[in-house]
Amino acid sequence: MEIFWVKISKVYYDEFFEKIKEPKEKMSIFTPNGEFLLNARYDENYKDILNKSDYNVPDWIWIWAAYQILDNKMWKLLNALLIPWYWLNLFIKRKQLYEKYGWRVLWSVLTKDLVEYANLKWYGITIIDKFQAPGNLWDNLKIKRQKVMSWDLMKKYPNVAFHHYIYKKEDQEKIISEINKTNDIYLFSIQWRDVGQEKTIIELLPKLDKIKVAIWVGWSFDYLLWFKKRPPKIIAILWLEWLWRLGTHPVRMAKRIWNVLPVFLYEVVKSK
């Protein structure tokens, strides 16, 4: 399936995890959501970057609503009117949607599973983080997190050698050289929601000697170490994480939620 001419991978989690935990060749994995797909709709270069990945795995629930819109021959107006029905299907027909379009791959779950597997096998992990200048409270919290992340991860997963790099474009060759001195096979990019993180992965991966899997995982390590509070399980079961984020950070999330819900689905209907 394609959304805005970006290929979205159809995967089933158990099979997918078996393939990437002991990779036989290099692979890049992106986790585009509605916000990123909207950027790709109007940015040809960014769309091309996403399409260079080996996997674009869907993490965001509303992609299944988009699938239902795109996978029929009804008029655009009728599809727009049926959006509440497509939303309801996310709850009452979730199993059928998974079987037809593939599973939702939560990046936080994928990160946790890979890190735990690395701890079991004594593998090394590279983490690429975004350079963050001091600024507002949120920026300063990011800097504080960056200073303690490696130490906290090593305490929680003592068998993993973590190598944490603060990425700046001008330091790219130095970082590549340092990574190539390790035996790491997994690379996690946690450069927040900068739409350039996928480009960084595409640029770095061919130059890394031993890294096999490079994946963008957003806030996953923040959840893993409880830098950010996870939503209650019932919220996750109901696929309402977006509502939880809106409630906990209304000012920061309101515009983004607007873009990734009504605007995204409106653009999907338009694109038919």
C-alpha cells in the first residue's frame, strides 16, 4: 500500500522481529506517521528519502483509516462522510484490518524487544541523538536526558555496550569513524521529530562497517527509561495515545494533532 506515493510496508510483527534481530544484510527501518507523510506529500525530496528505506513500518493508528479510504472505489465525498465509520472499524474490526494490511509496529515495543535481545546476546548498540542547544524548559530537559541516558541504559541492560553520539552534520565523518571501531549491529536514531533523521540514516548506513539495522525510534528510549511517562495501558489498548498526549501537553501537541488527524485524513481523501 502507498500513502501519498510513499510505500508502507505490510509486516506481521513476529516474522518481522525474527528477520531483524539476526540480520543477514543491512536494512533501514523508518516509522512514518501522519505528520511525516503529510511532509512527504508536499516535499518531493523527503518522499524520495522515505522510499529509499527497506521498511516503512506503520506505528500510527490512523494509517489504518487511510488504508480503508484508499482501498475502495467510492466517491471522495462519500469517503469523507464515512471517516467516523473507518475510525470505528479500528476498534471493532482490528483483527481483520491487521490480517489485511499488516500489523501495527509500535516503535517503543520494537525498541524494547531489540534492546532486550541485545542484552541477552551481549550485542552492542549505537544511539544517534540530535544536538540540542539550551533554550526553553523542554530543550533543557532534552539536554539533561542526554547526559544520563547511556549510564541509565547500562544499569538497566548491563550486557549491552551502548555508544551514544550527539549528532551534528559537521561531525559526521568523526562519528562514522568512532562507530566503525565498535562491534555494534543495531543503530537507533532518536533525533526527535526532525524530518531529517531519515536522511541521516540513509547517509550513515552504507558507511558503517558492522551496523546491520538502522531504525528511527522517536521517544522510545525516553519511555524505556521513564524520562517520559507512558499512557495507561487502557489508553494504548484503545489506540488513544494521541488523546493522552494532547491532554498531557495541550499547547505543544494541539497543532500537531490537528495536522495528523483531520488534515491528514482530508488529504488522503483528496489524493484518491
